[in-house]
Amino acid sequence: MTRGEAKASGLFNRIVISSTVDKESYPAPSHLRHKVDMVPNGIDLEHFEFHKYQPETNLIVFCAKLDYFPNQDAAVYFVQSVWPVLLARRPQLRLEIVGSRPPRSVRRLDGKNNIQVIPSVPDVRPHLGRAWVAISPIRAQAGTQNKVLEAMALGVPVVATQMCCSGLAVEAGKHLLVADTPEEFASAVEYLLDDQLLRANIVRAARAYVERHHDCAECVKGLCQVYEEAVSDFARQVESVERH
């Protein structure tokens, strides 16, 4: 894959990467690094309206594309390793796993231990927006997590693994809570359940972060600029070929 990406970088006028960390690790040869542009993933801030939905106390939601392995693994891992810890302490908690085409490993969790699996919904916002806490327990590297940005935009505080944050300029404890072990994850969820001030501060800071860094309108402007530069590069190449 690395060799293929390095070769492909020489075939295009521009390469667009969605995060700084991915741009830095992209295997383009040094003389082609100027062709690599970073345009962050954008969130439609009107569509993901802040505080549009009333959060339900004790509702934890994992919303993801469930036919994608890192998300399948995250759902099963959370249920097996974190959920028993939380449920033993707080039997009133409910977990909803929402997403398209859940595999058998996820579907069989439905109806057990206060867990509901909700497949292929037409709109994730009513489900994600009702959560008291949104989780993203990703353990396999999977790029920028739009599910995290969408929850932050809606006004739902997030607990995520460090891996979910690698492509984002977020600050742990300010924009979201970060946890990598089952006990850390359970404790972080409980902080957001118990500390209303902490929850409110994270919600406000998270929405401001998305507005500043991931406004879809601004991201589209950046992408259009990249397209214009790519077209200009191509035109210059054609002109050079025609001259020779």
C-alpha cells in the first residue's frame, strides 16, 4: 500500500488529506510534498443543530457505520469490557448501538443487559442527539472520526479513545474525555453522568471547536481552492507539452 500510494502521488496534480497527522505520514516523495493539501472533514452546522434534541439521562449511544470492522470491534469491545463495569455500578443505564448493517456479532447484543441495537436508521440525529453521553471506543486506526464531530456539533459530550483523536486538534478534558482502558472509559462516562458543570463546559467547548475547525462551508471553500490549483497545474502541463 505504501509503495502504491507513493507511486500514485506522482500521477495527480493535487492530493487531499483530511488531517494534519495523515498528511505528515503520507508517503509522497519529498519533491512532491507540495502537491499534498490538508482539508479537514466538514460538518453541516445547520443540519447538526446545537441542542436541537433533549438529552435523556442514563442513555449512552454509540453511533457508527456497523458494517465497517473498526466500528464492529468497538461495539463488541465496549459491551464486553466496559459495559459490565458501568452496569454493575449503575443498573439504570441504557446503551443504544445505532448504525447501518450491523453484523451478527453486533445484532446478537440486542435485548441483553439494557442494550438496544438499532440498524440502518434514516437519520442518526434523533438517536445521537438524545444521548447523555456519546462514545467512540475505536481500537483500530480508522482516520478522522466524523461520529465524534457530529456528536460534538449536536451538543452531546463524547468519551473516545486516544486513537479517535489523532486526526483532530481537540484537547482532552476540554472538548471531550479520552479513555483507553475499560476502567478509564467507565470512569469518564460516570464523570459526565455526575458532574453537570463538567458536562456543560465540554458541550460548549466542543461545539465551538467544530464551528472553528470543521464548518462545512469553510471546508468546501478550501476544497474548491485545491481544485482550482489542480486545474491550473494541469493547464500548465498541457501548455508545456504543446510547446514541445
